[in-house]
Amino acid sequence: MSMLINITVDHDEQADMTLLDDPHDESGTDDLDRAFLALADPVRRSIVATLSRGPATVNELAAPFPITKQAVSRHIQVLETAGLITRSRDGQRRPCHLDPAALERLTAWIDEYRLTAERQYRRLDALLGRLQAPSSDPSKEQS
């Protein structure tokens, strides 16, 4: 049985971990689940947005938030565990980097369902168009 861990970091630095049973024990879905759970938090989404503009250190990422650097570090750990960001070493600095391939996997998963929905809407539009088209029955064209 596969388990998911939902980690929320309060603004007062307390981590709340919730274990969730994964009813769909399919290959690859755990990665998607971790990524979407990580992106469920607005602070982490903001960190991802910042990293989309380029690498940044924990201090740089913590600057806009009214929370401690330790809390931001925990958010970064969640994003790193989800595979959305990586860290490198540059002398004394340990900048965080966004992993574009991870975001591409999320986008591809979303696009699969978006395209399916669009096909269904196009079929529905075509059906409604046929139902609403004026009838070409000559018996109804009497004036």
C-alpha cells in the first residue's frame, strides 16, 4: 500500500504531517500527488514563482514573508521532496533552482485532461448545432 504525506507548515513553524492512503497505487501518481500537495500551500507557490525568475538562496526566498527562515526552509524541503526544486552548492551559497522538467510533467498531466474535456465540448457543440439547425423537411416549408 502506498502512503502520501501531507505536510503543512504553520506560520508559527509547527509542522503538521498527515498520512493519506493512496487508493490508486499506480506508478508515477505518487510523484504527481507529492507535487500537487506541495503546491497546495500559497507560500510554496510563491517560492516556485520566485524561482521561476532564477535561482535564489533561502535568505532571498524568505525576505518577502512574515515568517522565520526556518519555516521557509521547511517549505523548501517540502518542494525539494516533491521534486519541484533542487539545491546546488556555490561556495558558501546553496541556491535553490526550479526543476522545469517537474513542472512539465505536471503541465502534461493537466493538458491530458484539458484536451479530453475540449474534445467532449466540441462533440457536444456539434450535436447541439445539428439539433438546432433548421429542418429541411419540405412539408414544414409551406407558406
